Amino acid sequence: MKAGAVEVGHGSKVTQRGVNRGMSILDLFLRIIAIIATLGSAIAMGTTNETLPFFTQFVRFRAKYSDLPTFTFFVVANAIVSAYLLLSLGMSIFHIMRSRAQASRIALIFFDAAMMALLTAGASASAAIVYLAHKGNTKTNWFPICQQYDSFCHRTSGSLVGSFIGIIIFILLVLLSALSLSRR
Amino acid sequence: MKAGAVEVGHGSKVTQRGVNRGMSILDLFLRIIAIIATLGSAIAMGTTNETLPFFTQFVRFRAKYSDLPTFTFFVVANAIVSAYLLLSLGMSIFHIMRSRAQASRIALIFFDAAMMALLTAGASASAAIVYLAHKGNTKTNWFPICQQYDSFCHRTSGSLVGSFIGIIIFILLVLLSALSLSRR
């Protein structure tokens, strides 16, 4: 009877370790997706460049992402976040091997939260500018530029998607880390 | 010798419970500050209204926060976050009384992360628009409006501060919850 109880206890310990390892592997997997998403966003925005087919003697109509400081911030934020995610992969692999690690998980949850704030800041600031480019604002006399720079607008709008996927993944990563911390 | 060891063990348990309670009280305190900051931001932005002292027969020059959809989003986001924080106070008080609670802490860390994303989105989108109102953008022919609507610009810029304080507090709250989860 007693031996049975010990066996069950041992079995549940093994199961728990398995679940912990599963969560760590999911963590690694989500981070890889987030790297692809944010790096894709940075590259898509960073290579945005449209030259209109007509020009005058003095002016050549050209739109680049760096014409708008917010888009530059977007590229920088996405690049920083994807570099951080790449570094954090090492930590994530460490957690797969050592599922009982505590201090490193706390550090990771803190940096994840901070990086999520940076990514959200870049993405939503750019979304505000993209909205303005599409709709304009009559009260402030800011006219929409998307009628002229159609491809520029499509490209910048599209590049936001990766960032927003990254934000959702970060929320999940924080949740996963919290779950791992609670299951020791 | 053995009795001494037990006593030390008991003492460290009491100390740990004290530290846990201290962290929960700090959590409550930070939430109250965040409520004041975000509610202040929402009210400051929501009551922004400037009418210029000159007008023509047809037009009265008037700037309200709702002229810019991004500012409306800012007010809504701050209001939602402060309402959430108010509700989470109950949870925080529960954690002061029961320092061993696990599931509720995990739920809290998840919602904290999600609300932080919402708050950051509102704050940084508004920051992008405020920057545009101050500096304008020559490439897109968006002219700065702050020369005319000076007080409007000051008020909207100032109201961002509370939101950014709120974001920093949220990062600390996530860290605190992670620390509490790890110290059982």
C-alpha cells in the first residue's frame, strides 16, 4: 500500500516535469514565431520605397519609410525586439533542460514585459500614422496621402501585422512563464 | 540541536510570509498610484477644449480632443485600464490576506499584461499624433497645428505623462507577481 503511494507520487512528479518541459518547448516555439514576425515587420517597413511615375523639373515625388519619424521608430523597435528574442532563445533552451530554474524565469518575464511595451509602442504609433495617411483629418487640415502613394500605404499597413502578432505572442509568453513559475 | 533547526525553519517561514505580504501590499499601493495616473490622463485629455479668440462669419476655430480619433482612443483606453485597476484592487487585497494563492495570481499577471498592451497602444498612438501636431511633416504636407492651438497642444502633451507612468507601474506589477509566484 505504502509502496503504491510512493509510486503514484513519483509518477505525478514525472508527469509534472513533463508538463514543465512541454511548456518550455512551447515557449521556445512561440519565440521563434515572434522573431520571424517582428523581423519580417522591420524588413517590410525598412524597405518601403515608392517613386511616383511623374516628376517636375525640380521635384521627384518619392516616399520612403524614413520620411515619417514614427516609421523609423517602428523599424528600430522591431529590430531591437527581434534581437532580444534571438538572445532569449538561449534562456528558453536552458529552461527546457532545467525546468526548476527560478531566477532566470523571473528575469525573462520582466524583460518580456518591457520588450512588449516597446513593441506595442512602435506598432500603435505607426498604426496612428497609417490611419492618418489613409483617412486624413479635416479639422487639422492633414490630407490623406494614400491616394497618391498607394503602394507605399499598402506596404506600411501590411508591415504592422507582424508587430501585432508579436504583441499577442508576448502576452502568451508572460502567461506561460507565470504558469511555469507556479508549477515547481 | 534538532529543536533549534526546527525553530530556524519556522522563523524563516514566518519571514517569507512577511516578505510575501509586503510584496502584496506594495502591489496594492502601486495599483492605487496607477489608477490615479490613468484616470488623471483620461480626464485631462477628455476635458481638452480650446476655442480661439477670433472667428469668421462661418467658422469658429475650436479644437476638441474628439477632433482626432486617436485622442478618443486614448481616453477610452485609459478609462478601461483604470476601471480594470479598480476591480483588481479586490484581487490585490485578497492576495494580502492569502499569500499562497496561485491561480488568481496567474490570472492577474495575464490580465495585467493585456491591459499594459492596451495602455501602451493608446499612449504611444497619441504621442505620435502629438509629435505631428508639434513638428508637422513637410514630406506629407501635414502642417503643425500647435502654433494656433497652443493651449490644446500643451494639454494633450501633458495628459500623456499619466499614461506612461501607468505603463512603468504595469511592468513593475508583472515583476512583483512573478516574484510572488516563485516564493511559495
